[in-house]
Amino acid sequence: MDSVLTVEGLKTYFYTEAGVVRAVDDVSFSVKPGTIHALVGESGSGKTVTAQSILRIVPKPGRTVGGRIMFEDKNLLELGEKEMRRIRGRRISLIQQDPTATLDPMFTVQDQLVEAIMVTTELDREQAKRKARKLLEDVRIPGPENVLRSYPHQLSGGMRQRVAIARALAGDPKLLIADEPTTALDVTIQAQILELMRGLRDEYGLSIILITHDLGIVAQVADEVTVMYAGKVCESASVVDVFYSPLHPYTQALLLSVPRVDKRVKLRAIPGNIPDLVDPPKGCRFHPRCPYAVEKCSQEEPKLERADYMADHSGERSVYCHRFRELKLEVK
Amino acid sequence: MATQTVRRRSASQFAVALRRFRRSKAGLTGLGMLVFMSIVAALGPRIAPYNVNSNNLLLEGETDIAPTWLKPPLFHNWAFPFGTTVGGLDVFSGVLVSLHVDMIIGVGAALFAMALAILVGLVSGFYGRVVDTVLMRITELFIVFPALLFLLLLSRLLAGRLTGVETILFYIIIIGVFSWATNARLIRGEVLRVKSLEFIESEKALGASTSRIVFRHILPNVLAQVVVLTSFTVATSILTEVALFFLGFGSGNILSLGEIMYLNFPYMDVEWWSELFPGISVVILVLAFNLLGDGLSDALNPKLRE
Amino acid sequence: MVGELLELRDVKKYFPLTERYTFRSRVAAYVKAVDGVSLSIPEQSTVGLVGESGCGKTTTAKIAAGLIQPDSGDVVFMGESLASTLSNPKAAKEFRRKVQLVYQNPYSSLDPMMTVGDIVKEPLVIHGLARGGELDEAMYSLLKKVNLEEYHALRYPHELSGGQRQRVCIARALATQPKLVLLDEPVSSLDLSIRAQILNLLMDLKEKEKLSYLYISHDLATVRQMCDSVAVMYLGRIVEYAPTDELFGNPMHPYTQALLSAIPVPDPKVKRKRIVLEGDVPNPVNPPAGCRFNTRCPYVNQVCREKDQSLVEVGGDHWVACWVAPTGGISTFTLNTNPE
């Protein structure tokens, strides 16, 4: 199956006074068309920096120093700024955690939507206004006329996030990157937004990269998952495969330590702390906390291994672990 | 896997700030200038080649020394590197001898002003409500007051009657009295900011008394701002003092850089060096404290705190 | 003998919104943050208080901790009314020993100018519980209880990770040997892989130190792990209260059902019918008349729009504040998946 986006060996480093922070260090995954692909990880995992790298908006002192990002037969890392601008917002859009920060409080919703539409398409003002209304309907906002006339601060958090999504859809993008879009929202509102995303995928064939640290969201919304830790990928597979037969000890550890709302489970904590990215552990970055680590794990970094034969559903999976063949990871 | 190092660099806020200060070019420059000026000021009266009498500015044993011209780039006469005045003053000696006066008045006034400002700012910010309203209105009164006019008046009325040491104290107090208000407002703002931080409430939940909270928790966290403000206040105090003296409202019995500039002002077109060198000294002093303040601000800026 | 450690009796707290003019100010409206909450926390038990943002759970916790004075209603701690306890300085200090707080953000709740050792020693000093050499002994043993090392005592908060800072907060809370600890979202700002460490620690300490907890969170999954019973809040009121398994297994209030159904389960094969609530949470300044939930409730009746309902027991210490629920008019909903 052709991918919408393929990230290969991405490396983005931050050159700080304290040292070189290897925020994203050889990350690879691919997003299939019309799917929701989750990037899951804790703080320091590199998921946000990955998103920034795709859109080439990595803040200083960061720089992408290696790898390829293939989108529509072009390597995004080789494009000039002018070409990237044609991609941002039009072919690939971004929505972020806090819609309050991304919407300008000085302009009405209509103004902002119209501006986004006119920048990303060839429509004139009148056509843009009509499209703005349609976008609000697409994101299931009731009473769009009122919302068009409102200012962001007059809307609730959930509404603002919908408006942000509407604006991201202004240029009919092929791929939407959503960075923790529901973290700042209440759980009932979050459910609405996630439902909306599923709808966009189903009705419009939109591909979405969903960045989150919430395993519940991943399980309920995503089709495929890439699990990240300390700037590296642990494994990448369909959601069912990752949750029911994980190949990487970190995934297993995470699943065993997360409390569930549907039953009381004995929480098995992961010892230790997330490593410092300036001076990460030698070899596999997870090895200090891994119950299955052996000598090799502290010496050599694991490489990409295909495990398609272990994929129950989508036929593809990959893992970065020296011992994945011999470990049988239970998640009961 | 947590590494435990035996000897670690201290990570107290103070040590962290010190490290940051060392990286601040402005701060280091200011500090360097300050150290230099302090040494000069301290040694000044001893190393001045000629005696200076503040009353009649005559060199001992000689009268009516002809004005000596400095011919740039060569000094005409190295015996008088800054030239002399028609009144017989060796400008170089004059500067050396009077530097410490400006510094003492400047620093003294700033310390006095800050002490008042901390008191008012802490009480006002912490207690709020009525106390805050009352104190802030008083503070505003002082801010709005035409300080310079009042200073000139006070100076003219009272200063002449005091001895040398008393005079310096006098200037410290009156300049300090008109400098504390703005700082009090700023400190109050900082107190309000710290007060709203969660850990203050958790101190209350622990059962800490009010005085403990104010002195052990709020004050240390406000100190950063205070230190920065002090440096800038010294700069403004020096400028105020120089202004007072330069305008001729000095007490007449102490010699400061401003006084030298005042006494020689009438002859400025003939002996411009008698204004220039004291003036440059003032500039260096004030600049030093400003740069130091900048450096301190960089070092202590909360945005950069880890 | 299990008694009631702390009781909130019909507590109300309204925050005024004042409009200030030059010479006078006018109270325009009240934010009814807490509007008649009654809750009791037994000894050695964990009571969960859940709800979305703006429901009043944090304010309720602060009232229980004596940091905010309620406008009406009473807080009774170990049989004594809090109002009278706090007016007596000696009794107030004693109260502060017995009731401690752990905050959500472990960084901002620690004084950045103090070392970990000083922070943990401070409550001991304030209450005169140890002196001199004993002070350090006590401090090290507290650090040990929360699985921190002795060398951590010399560190400053910003040098520690989030999980470690939270441990410091817990150690500090334990210093006075409290009976009740109020935990306000203690793991929400921590990374996933650290949360289990802290939750397990809290559960351990509850056993060892014989504590009661009031556990406040919007994360129902952690509530399920930690709590013996749960109260659900909506717009300043408790709408449902039950023992944990009962609440999750048989939620009766429509809001509780909607809330539980909205939570994504980390299991892709568990797909649940989701009860989607229309609209947004109404403003606590102008709550709807009658039952506060009536604007979004799928079972709303005429009576719901007119009169408010207080908590009614529907069996086995399960209380609901609803007109329809006790009549059996709400379809059942369960969150429990089949046990292994």
C-alpha cells in the first residue's frame, strides 16, 4: 500500500549550551492513506519534535540533521522554504494542544477562516466566506453563523479546538498532524473531538498523525501506532498488535503500568526515570529500566527489524529490540 | 541507574545565578568598572598628587596657577593630566579626592531607599486590602512629588548648617527618601507574584506562621528583584546627587564631582577640561552600576530559571 | 472502630464577581463554585472526588483543608467544627498537623530556594516535632519512606524529576503523621511511566501509616485504582456517590454515565456505546434552574427543569441526585469489562 507520508531515519538535534540534545534520533515510520496514525510517548520521547521536523518548523537551536521525509514523491527535507510554504497549511496541516494560543484574539472566527482559505486556495473573498461556513459544518459546529461572528474568547475550549481544526482543513490538506489536541479539554469534550477526527477520516479520507501520551485515546481512535521513547522508536504496528501482542518491553511495561477505568488492575510500575537526552544511556535507551536487558543491550543500539510475520492485522510491523524474537511479552 | 556524583557543583539558586552572571558580558564589564572605580575612590585621597581644599581650591603654597592647556593627543604637561583651573585646582586630584563622596552618597541613598522599599513593598503586597491601599497611596504621593525641587529647597535650607560627615548622611537620607517609592511599587508587584505561587499556600497548609511565610519564603524569592533594583537605584541616586550639586545647591562644605563641575562652570569655555573629566567620571560610575544591574537581571531572571 | 474522620455538611462557597467603579463596587454575580456539598471521609479509607474542570472539586478540597472558609455549611473534623478549631491558634496548628495536602504541580508547590532536606524538615520544625540531631534522623527516615536516597536531601527541587519532586511533597506531607491527606491530582502532571510508581507508593503508605485520602482527579482510571468510594461532582454539587466498584459497575446518574462512557479505555477491542453529551458545561455563574444537569440530560423531564434534587439513597450506600434514576428510568450502563 502506498503511504501518504514516510519518515526514514529522521534525526533532529538541539545544539544547546548544555550539550547536544538528540531529541529525534533515527526515527522511521509510515502513515497509510486514510488512517489515523498515533505517535505515542512520554515527555522527551521526541514526538512533538518529529511533527515539527515534518513541517520544518523546528525551533532554534534545533536542526534536522539527517533522514528523509517522503511526501507526495518529494523529500520534504530537501525542499526550499518557498516550496515548504506551499505545503504547510495546504497539503499538511497542524493543530496543537492549546487552541487559545493558535487563534488570534483580535479577529473573528470568520476573519481567521477566510484568511486561511484565501492563503491556501485560489478562492476569492465571497467564495471563501461560503467555504468558511461549510468548514464549520464539517467540524460539526451547531449554529455556524453565530460562531462565525464570534471572537475566540467567546467560545468554549471544545469549540475553539473545532475552529482550529476547521482552519487546518481550509486548504484541503491530505495530512493533518494533531499534537495533543485534547489534552487541555475535559473528557466529555475530548470524546466529541475524537469522534470528529474519526468522522473526518471516514468521510473525507483524511490521514491524521495523532500525537498523544494517552493510551486510551490511541486504543479508541488510532488505526496504527508508533511507540517512541527518548527520541527513538520502540515499535510500530497496528493498534491491535501493539496492545495485544507488543514486541517491545517498553510497550509492555507501559501497558502494565497504566490504570484502567474498566477494571482494577495491579499496577506494575516501571522503575527508574526517563533518561537525559544530552547524555543518554549507551546502547538501547530503555535498557536501564528494562527487565529483559542483557549485555548486548547496553552496548549496541537496536536496529530496525521487520516483523511483518507477527502482524495479525495490517501485515506490517517493525520493532527496535535485540531480543524481540525470543521474548514472549504478556499483557494480561 | 541514577548516577550519584560525590562532588557536585552547587545548585542553589545563588550558585546558579553566579554562574549565569559570569556569562553576562554587561554584568562583568559593569563589575570590572565598579571594582576599578572603588579602588580609585578608596585610594584617591592618598594618591592625589596635590592637595585639594574644598573651600578655596588653592594648591598649598601656590596661588594663581596659570591654566594649563591640554593639547590632544599629547598632554602638555604630565604633572597635570587633567589640567588645572583658574582657581588653582588640579582637576586630576580633584576627581580622585571627590570620587568616594559620590559613591558613598549614591550607595548609601540606594540602600536606605531599598530598605524602605522592601518594608513597604512586603507589607503592602502581603497584607493587601486596606493596608495595601493606604501604603500605595502614600507611595504614589512620593512618586508624584516634584522631588528635585524639594531636594533643592531642603539642601539650600539645611545643608549649610551641618558638618562634613553629617552632610553626607543628610544627602543620603534626602535622596533616599525620594527614591524608595518607585522601588516599593515594583517590589510589591514581585511580592504579589510570589504570593500567588502554589508553594506559599502549601506552607500555610503546613501550619507555618505568617512571619515565617513572609521572611523565610517570600523574601528570599523576592531578593532577586531587589538586588537588581538596588544597582539601578545607585545609578539614579548618583545622578540626582550630581544634579543637586551641579545646580549649585550643594552644601558648600563637601567636595564632590558635581561640586567641582558647579564651581568651574562659569569658566567652561576657557577650561572645558574641568567639566569634562569630572563629567566622564560620573558617566563611568553610573554606567558601571547600570551594566551591573543588567548583568544581575540576566543572572537572576526567572524566565531562565530551570 | 471506623469513624468519620472528616465531614462536609452542606458546604457552600460562592465567589463574588465585583464590578468596580470609581467610588463604589457592585457585586454583579456569584460564581457558585461549591453549592451544597455533603461528604464524609471515614478513617483509613480513600474517597475519590471526580469531575470535569469547573465542577468545584479543588475548591471543595481546599475547604476541607481549612484553606478556604465556606460561606455556609460546616466542616467537622474528628467531631470538632472546623470554624471553631481554626479560630483557636493552638487547635488550628494541631489541625494542620493532622490534615495535609499534596498538590498537582510538584514544582510550584515547593520553595525553589530550599533544599529537599530543608523542605522535608520544615513541618517538623514548625510543629516542634524534633530538634537538633533528631531532626535530621527524622528527615532521612521520611525520605526513605518515599524511596528517595539520603543524597537527595542536598538537592534543590529544580534538580529533581517530576516524580521525585512529587515524592518530596509526599514526604513533607507525612512528616507530621497526619490522619488525612488531600491529594489534588497528584499524578496528572507526571509522565505515564512514573505514575504507577507514585500510585503504588501512595497505596503502600496508606496501609503503613493508616491514612485516609481524599483523592481528587479528573482521571477516572486512577480513581478506580486508588479509591474505596467515589463522589461525582457537577457544577458545584455531588450528583452521585457510591463505593468504587458499584459506581463504575452501575452508574445511575446520567452525567456519571456520560462521563464514564467518554473515557477511552486503553484496549482497542473494547468498543463501548458512547453516550455523547450535547453542548458544553454551563457557566457556574448562572446555573440552570432545577437540576443543574437538565440542559444536557437525555432523560430530562418537566420536574427536572423546575426542582433540584438532593442525594437520595438507592441502595447499598449508593446515592444519586436525580429525579429519574431512583425510579429505574435510566437504562443501565456498565463500565466493567468481563473479569479475566
